[in-house]
Amino acid sequence: MAPEVRGPAVTLAATSKSQLAYEAVRESIQNGRFDPGQRLVLEGISKELGVSVVPVREAIRRLEAEGLVTFERNVGARVARIDPREFFVTVEALSYVEGAAISLGAKLVTPEAISEARSINAQMREMATSDHLDAQEFSRLNERFHRILSDSCPNAHLLDMVDRGWTRLAHLRSSTFGFVPERALASTDEHDRIVQLIESDADAREVEMAVREHRLATPQAYLQKTHNESANRKEQP
């Protein structure tokens, strides 16, 4: 009888558990379940996931390399705090590439895509006028709206840069509408204007600038609010 081979199976199992832990913790960070600055208790996470501490520790190391987790002396792992300036420059870069992508693909956007974009924006407007804004869901719909319009771009390289911009925003946990909820309703109005420009066959440059200005409005409001709050804290005795 041939000997039983155990090594690769054990390695695969360990890798799978590490990947499971990585995906679970990353999702909890990105969807806001784990707040910026929150301590990550490895034992608690491992118990919740039904794995040992080892794969959780490996997952945390991967997340640290991606900038989602930091280590503090005598404290351990914490969810990385959002750097407002890093958030702004990320959105600034995305505003350029997404503006170009949407303007290039404007004439290729199908009536079906326009209809879907309008439907999503109507959902967003309803959420923005409700008593309690679900910032996470609003942000998810916002990304879907933008991607519907940019997906018609015929330039694959631009689309790749747009995708990388969204990925970077996910790493920064960019549900900023929870911090500046007053931007939510204005954002839906700007969405309407962009769709109207595309439908009316407006000049590509006008479409690009509308997208870019819309993109930058939220991080500008975010930066202004963090600046004001910081100034207020300094003034307090």
C-alpha cells in the first residue's frame, strides 16, 4: 500500500484558513464593522472564525502590508486610521482618470445603462432624504452608479486605472458620506447633471469636467470638516 501523503494537504488547509481570516477581517474593516483605530484582538477573531490564532496572525500581517492595519507597541494590532490627505489625493487622481473614461465612453453608453444609472440614483436620493443615512449602502450604490457610466469607456488602460482607484478607496474605507452626510443629496443632484449631459450628447470636455468637479466635492468637504473639528479641539481649554 502506498504511503499516505499528508504534507501538501496540511499546507493547503493552513493556506485556506489564512485566506479565510484575511478576507473576513478585510471585509470587516472595509464595511465599517471594525472602526479606524479599533484594537484587533486576535484571540477573539480566531474564536469567531473557528480557526487558531496562527492564520489570523498571518492575515493581520498581510493587512498591515496593505496599510489597513498598524501595530502599536504594548497595544498590538489596530485598524489603521484614515489619513484625510491620503484620501483626498486618491480621489483627486481618480477624478482625472474617471472623468476621462466617462467622457470617452459617453457616446457608447446604452439606454439600458442610463436607465439603470437613473434607478440607482433614485435609490440614493431616497436614502439621502431619509431620517437615517446608511452610509455604507449609499457608498456601495455610489460606486455602482459611477462604474455603470465608466464601463462604456473603450480604453482598457483607463478602465484599469479607474479600477485601481476604486480598489485604493476601498482600502481607505471611503464611506465618507457618514462623516459628511450633507454631501449625500447634493451628490445625487450632480449625478443627475452628469447623466443629462451624456443624454444630450454634450461636449466631451464638459462631461469630463462635470465628473471631475463632482468627484472632488466630497473629499473637499471631508477635509474642511476634519480641519474645522481639529481647530475646535485646539481651542477647547
